[in-house]
Amino acid sequence: MFDQIAKVVARFEEIERQMVDPQITSDHRKLTELAQERSDLKPLFDAHNRYLQVVADMADANEMIQLETEREMIQFMNDELKALESEKETLEFQMRRLLVPKDPRDNKSVYIEIRAGAGGDEAAIFAADLLRMYMRYAETRGWKPYIMDENFIGLGGYKEVIVAVKGAGAYSRLKYESGVHRVQRVPVTESQGRIHTSTATVAVMPEIDNVEVSLNMNDLEITATFSSGPGGQHMQKNATAARVVHKPSGIMVKVQSERSLTQNKQLAFQIIQARLQEMEEAAQNAEVAAERKSQVGTGERSEKIRTYNYPQSRVTDHRLGYSSYNLSAVIDGDLDQFIDRLIIADETEKLAAAGL
């Protein structure tokens, strides 16, 4: 671990030297790139400096204990040594976590696609519940969610809906929501009071830079249509919708959130780019997943990741084996209890894979 840290420290110090070089300071683009890299490396650099100071303080404390004769002072120094040992362990764990490579997409905004699965109208109503849950969660994080397109069924549900969540770091947390969500409850349409099981699929895709996935305009079939839907403050229903089909993959996207056809077309292109990127990464992850025991972070669409059991007011994340018994709070956007644990599990797995 410390060999890797030494390389990071050397790189950090080299960046600081470069940032005061007149040739670099006159190049705004290069200076910006170095400043971002420095910002990324600084937490590990600072933690390592503090670690070295703690180790030095521990050596001083041990030396003083050997020389000290007063019992009270020896006890005081032993207590100080225990506190330093605890901080040393914390810093070692922190440095291991900081050595894990970050996903370069973590800071991006996202598109969330929610599709009703098995269960008919009840699955569509559950899709609406998930939409509300993610909208509320985004708002609590200070992000800006808005619906880009929706296929409304009239019973308060959606066959499918696409929501954009704009905000730094949205992907770093919402990426763990990809997968099959299952609900167990008595549907409003059930007259016998029987519990039904329905599903909805959630796909979370980072916003794609144009340079990441290029689109051949000859592969696109673009049609202008009129907007439709249930109405509401979150949509501008007088917008001209853009229906775009990517012919090689069969991907179809319709966007109606903006007022102009041009804006809706651009948003549709972005979503198609995000889907193509996800398809490419899913193909790569399929090979890796066969060698991994944990499903955390893989986004396997076929895997049931969470169950919402209304009779027991229980929400269980099957990747963690963790349950919350406050279902109403979860549906109201209280997702951090799951996401925080998923992040820790993901980091732990990556640390083990890296031998740290």
C-alpha cells in the first residue's frame, strides 16, 4: 500500500511544481487539468502527511514512557498512545479507500428509466411509486430532477418513464439503484384482499459526453410528434416531442420535456448515447461478473435487488441482506441507509480485489 501512496505523493508534489511553472500558468487548459488532478490527489496526500505525524508522535510517546518515573504521567502517556493508535488505524483505512480508483463518471448527472415489469396495472402503479421516491431523494440531495418522457396508463401509473437528475455526484449514488425492484402488497384493484407481487426495472445511466459515444446521423430515424401525458407542473405539454430510433440497435427514445423540437432531439440523442454506452459496459461486465461473487455495483438487470413488502412495512436490499422497517420513509426518499451501505460494500470488495 505504501509503495502506491509514495507514487501518489510524488505525483502531487510534481503537480505543485508544474503549477508555478510560467509555461504552465500561461496555458489555461493545462492548468485547469492539473488543478483538478491535484484536487483529486490532495485527500490522500493530506492523510499520508497526518499519518507520518501520528507515527512520529507515537514514537515520541513510547520514548517518554520508557524515561518517565511518575505513575500518573505514565498513565497519561499510555492514554495518549492509545488515542494515537486508534487514529493511525483510521488513517490506514482511509488511505486504503482513497487508493481505490474512482469511477470517472461518478460526478455526472444521470438519466433514470423506470419500466413496469410483471404485474400489469399494479406494476405500473409501482413504477410511479419508484418515480416519486427518486424525485424526492434527488430533491433532498439538492439535485434537480425533471421528467423527460412518460407513458402514463391513467390509473396513476406508468408503463415507462424517463427522468433526468441534474447535479454533481448523482451517478456516484444512484448507480446502485439499477436492477429489478419487487413490490408485495394488496393492489387497489384487488377485491379479495390478496397480496400480489409485481416488479419494475430501473436503469440508471450517466450523462454521456458527446466525445464518449458518437452517433452516425444516418443510423437515426427522427420523427416529430405532439406531446402527450397526464399533465402537471413537471411537464410542458405544449412542447413538440422528438421520437428518435437508433436503427442498428433498435433503441427508441421519445422526449417531450422541452419547448422546441431541436432541444428535444438533442436530449434524445444524449439518452441514446447513454444507452449505447451502457450496453457496451454491460457486455464487458458480463465477463467480469462471472468471476465476482458479489453483485454490488454490477447493475445486473436480471437480478432482483430490492423488495418492498407493504404488509410488513419492510424494505429489503438482497445484495446487502439489510432490511428497513420504515417503508413509508423509504418510499418518501430515505435511500441513504441503503446507498451508504452499498458504497461501503463496493469499496470493500474493490480493496480486496486490489490486495489492499
